[in-house]
Amino acid sequence: MAQRISRHVSTDATQRALGLQEVAMTTKVHREFESLTSAAERTGLSIRTLRRRIANGQLAAYRSGPRVIRVDPNDVDDLMVPIPTARA
């Protein structure tokens, strides 16, 4: 019965041995945005409250054209912080 011996060779060493060049692949992160209306419906906050948070710098907003304003759902979620409670 023949024994099988496996040897781990790193990818970098294999590429160098074969004379291959490393090609850097970049992936573009696709960010999700939502309208103020959908953010308000999702969180139970009013559109006016979201606009106030944008105006005072608590919430980042992104404009596309003269009227369209979008927010990152993660940024909106970060506005919601737990309230500390007293434990008995």
C-alpha cells in the first residue's frame, strides 16, 4: 500500500515558481441608500426628524440632483441607541 504524502505549498510560492505575476483585483463596494420616506417608515421616525438630524450633522445624507436626498440605512440605524435601564 502506497502512502500518500501531501505537502502544503503557498499560493505565492507556486506563482513565483511558475513565473506568474500577481494581479490585484479590486471590487467596488455597492452602497445601499434609501429615501427619507422609506427610512421614516422603517424606523418610525418622521421625515422632519430625519431632516433635522441631517441639518445638525447627526445623519449623513447624499444628494443626487436638486431634489433627491438619500441616506444610508446603516447610518439611520446608528441613530437608534439603547436607553440604559435600572435593574432591580
